[in-house]
Amino acid sequence: MSFHPPELEEIWLHPESVGSHLHRRFLKFYDPGIFKELSQNLSFAEEVAAPDQQLESTSKGTLSPSEFDRSKKRLLLTPFHGQFFKRCPGATQKKALACCNYHVLNLGLQCNFNCSYCYLQNYINSPMMKYYSNLHDAIDELKEMALEHQEQPFRVGTGEVIDSLSMDPITLYSRDLIEFFREFPKWTLEFKTKSDSVDQFLDVPHAGNVVVSWSINPQKVVSSEEHFTASLQNRLAAAEKVFLKGFQVAFHLDPMIYFEDWKDHYADLVRDIKGRFRPEDVNVISVGSLRIQPEQRHMMRARFGMKSLVMNSELFPSDVGKLRYPQHLREEMYRFVLNEFGSGWKIFFCMETPETWISAYANTPMKVPGLKDLFKPLPKLMVTLSK
Ligand code: SF4
């Protein structure tokens, strides 16, 4: 398993990021000729959008398909002066969804992988990827809350709007975060990735409270929908590697995608996992099915065409406004996965309604042994912005 830095056309530097640790790390991997400095007084859009490449963004502020494609080839290294830490989006839809108290720490924006179903297509209005050069501020923010609530089992993930590890061999942010979480053993840090980049942190001492989790799908879905990501076999091999070093391992079988012979492919995937891990080796397995914002379809059609397995599905509006498979199909998919795994595995349904839980498990998450702790309500964390 070897790391190949993603292909980038330009790396832009905010004046405050020039000479930062992050800048120096990127210089080790990229030709100095592609680095450009932003002027003090101009925004990225003003500086970069030359007359021949005016942004075609829609009036809603989202990017056009070609702008979105291009945003994966440009990177901005910049400090972030907002709030790094927030609750998982599921928590704001609590009436409709069963939520698992997850918190997110955003260390950048946009991802160098290219999944056809990616929700960022409808979310991002920035014409480039960003990585934040002031990790120390993020850690200060975390520390303030961790000191106040160190006995509460908060879970913090870094993979909401970036892939946690796809650029990590360059940034090495995992190392500082693992180190920080060693001081707060009741808190849990979760990396979420579709890469196989783990070697860069395997030697870091940890308190056993770091979960490395992989989004997984059958190789047929990886090949057709999850462009530039690691193969399923490489992801599972990376999971074995971190497990041997005492890190916790989790899997997100999400989004499950319906296609003609889906059962055979998902059965093979479950067999692969069971061949490598015992139920007690895996922290948790979350399962979810395809869900997209209605407006995302146009972008997906323009960027991936009708060959995509995702574009071939029939989807219906749900209570929370997203398009999803009909409830009976979702339940069939979840029951199938539960049966294939058999007993002993901690499986939960991500972004699902209580009805779906009851149908698949005959119970809500608070009553499923082994899952209760994930869903127990915790105090609301207050973030003070001192910057
Ligand atoms: S890995 Fe995640 S964030 Fe990256 S493109 Fe795929 S779905 Fe989007």
C-alpha cells in the first residue's frame, strides 16, 4: 500500500498560511511551481476567477458541474477563524431520525475523492478544496470543551466534509489529534475514510480511544461510484493493520446501493469482513442506504451520466426532504445485512427513522444491547469563540 498524492493544478496560500507547518508539508509532495500566494486584500474568488474562467455558479450559490470538478484540482491552505466543532447534522433532525450523539471537527472542506453520490456536490459553494493551517486553534477549542466535560463519552469525527485520512500522509494531522485525545481517554476520536492511508500514525501512542472507520461497499460499487478511492481489499487490509496496533475499527456500510444482483455482492462483502474480524474486534458497523438531496440529481447526471448505478435507482422524497429508496426496500436491505452478519455484531442504522429501526431490529436503538451508549443523550456542548 503506497500513498499517491492527489493530482493538483494549483495550491493557493493565504498570507497567514505562508511558512506554516501545512505549507511546508505540501512542499514535500508538490512542485513549488504550482504554489501561489493570495494577496492580502482579495478573496480567492476575486483573485483566481480570471475573466476567462468566471464562475458559472447558480443564483443559489452552488457550483456548476464543471466548477465542482475543478474544485477538486485546486487547494487553498488557509487559517479558519470560525467554529471547528459542531454536532452531527442528524442531531438537528432529531424528531425524524434516531441520532447517535456524534460531533464533527472540520479541518478542511471538500474531498479529493470523487463519489457519484457525494452530498458535498450540493453543499459546497467554494471553488477549491481547503485545508486549515491552524490545527492548534482547533485543538484549543476541543481542549476547552474536553476539560469541562472530560467524564462524558463524547465522540468526535473529522470526516464530515473531508475524507479524514486521504491527505493525512501530507498533513499528518492525525498524529496531533491522537496525541491530544490521549489526555482525554473518555472521549473518542473517529477518523472516517475511503483511503488506505494509515501508516503515518501507526507508531503514535494512544489511549485506545481512537476509532478508525472505513466507509465500505462491494468492489462493484467502489469501481463504479467511488472514483480514486482505495479498493475494498486495500481498505480492509488497512483496517487489519490499525487493529493490530490497538486502534479500534469501525465500518460504515453506507450508502448501500440497490442494483440487480445487490444481494450477492453485499453477501460477499459481509463474508470478507467476517473472514478478517470477529464481532468483538469491530467497534460498530453503521448501515445506511442511498439518500440524496433532490437538487443533487442534476449535478450527478451531468458529472457521472446515466451509467452510474446511483442514477439508475428510483428514489422517493422522505420526511426530511431527501430522496431515498422506498421504506420496504430499505428495510429489506437492512434485514439482509443483519442476517448475513448474524448475531454478536454491533450494527446500527445511520440517519434512519424509528420505524425502520423497529422493523429491522424489532426495537429502537436505546433498547438494542451494545448500542445504548451510542444514543444516550449527552449535555449540549457550548463553544466559545475567542478569535
Ligand atoms: S469520500 Fe466522502 S466526501 Fe469524499 S467524495 Fe466520497 S462521499 Fe464525498
